[in-house]
Amino acid sequence: MAMKLLLAAVTITWTAVALAEGVPVGRELAAQIQADIDWQDRVSERKANPSGEVMGAATWDDASGGVDGVKNGSYGFHTTYSENPWWQVDLERSYELGRVVIYNRMDSDVRKRAYGMMVLVSPDGKAWQEVFRHTDEEFGGVPDGKPLVVDLTGKGVSARWVRCQMPKTVSFHLDEVEVYPTSEPDTNVALHKPADQSSAGRSSTSKGLNPRSDELSFTLEGTARMLERAGGSLLPLRDQEVHAAAKAFRSVPP
Ligand SMILES: [Ca+2]
């Protein structure tokens, strides 16, 4: 549904731009844009889900449940049963980290799946440093008021990305992850930030948000490049026309 609305917005905006700029558009272009969306969906599914298990949602979509502010003792995200599964959040800028507070799933007897979890941080989303590793002591979440509190205060840990990862083969799920920087110890800077995870499966669910990762973002520039690579000639657009159309598209209110 979101993609259809997106397509409608693109088509309408493109048509408006086309009228102003004199660019020919029509059903053929709309079909190509839809093909682009379908292609991106297929590629992201294959990449995210090597096991072939049916996905309930895209990885970024399910992962957003770990930072949606909903803490109810159930799972906010849920990977497939896989080797070293991970979940991460992009804080969108670097912070000196004070605390990472992790709420476990408590709605069935699976809380031990998260035991042994590692917390890693990264300045760029590529190079990771382990800053914490849980041992076997119990930790809970909302129902018992005993989330795992990873205290990094005074350890000089600065990062933009925070990742939770399991060092074993397991289904990985948590209720919520909160990140508090030393500069604002009462502000959860992870709330509603872009998240992602290693895989999504039948237990993954859509949280109804718009795509936020670069991989899934949709632009007319991207479509034009994709058609060019595919050898298509349906878009005889000059760079400036593509740029103008993309700029107009981005100005459409969400
Ligand atoms: Ca949540």
C-alpha cells in the first residue's frame, strides 16, 4: 500500500513537472517506476533473507520496532533463526554514550535467547568495536522492571551506530533498546531513529513506517540510473530534468 501511494505521489508530481518542463510521461513511465519498485523489493528480500523464509516485513521495517517507544514485554523486532543475528540503530550523529538500556522479551519463556548478547558500536556503520558482553545473569524488561543496563559512563565510548548482536545461532528479538548520551542523560537518542537488522522472517512485522535506509529509498534519479543500466531508452531525460523532477518529488509532504 505504501509503495502504491508513493507511486501515485511520484506519478502526480512527475506529471506536474513534466507539464512545466515539457517532458513526455505516461503509462509506460509509470510502469517502469513500478517495475523499479518491484525490483528493489525483490533484491532487498533476497539480501535480507538468505534462508528463503517468508518475510513478514523488510528488515528495516521490523527493526524499527526496537526504537518505536513501545515497551510492552513482547518483541519489538524478530530476526530469523540464524548465525550471529544482529540489530542496530543509527543515532544520526555521534554521541559520547552513557547508558544503553535493553528491554528483553518477556511474553514467553524465551528470554534466555538474548543472554550472551554483545553490544558493539561504530562511527561509520562498518567498523565495529565490542564494548559490552552479557554473561548468563538474568535480565528482564518492562514486566519485572529489570532491563539490562549497559553503563558506559566514563569509558570514553563515542559512536553513531549501536548494535546488539548474538554470538550464537538463535532467533534474536528484543522489546526495545534505549541509548542515553552523557550530554543528555535523560534523553533516549535512539527513539525513532533508523534501525536495521540482519534478517527478517515470518515473525517479523511491519511497523507502518516509510523506508529510511539508503538501500530502500526511492528517487527518480535512482530510477533513471537503473533504467540506464538496464539499457532502457524510455527515459530520454537530461540530467537537469531528472534533478528537477527528483527535487519536486522530495518537496511533496509525507
Ligand atoms: Ca518497541
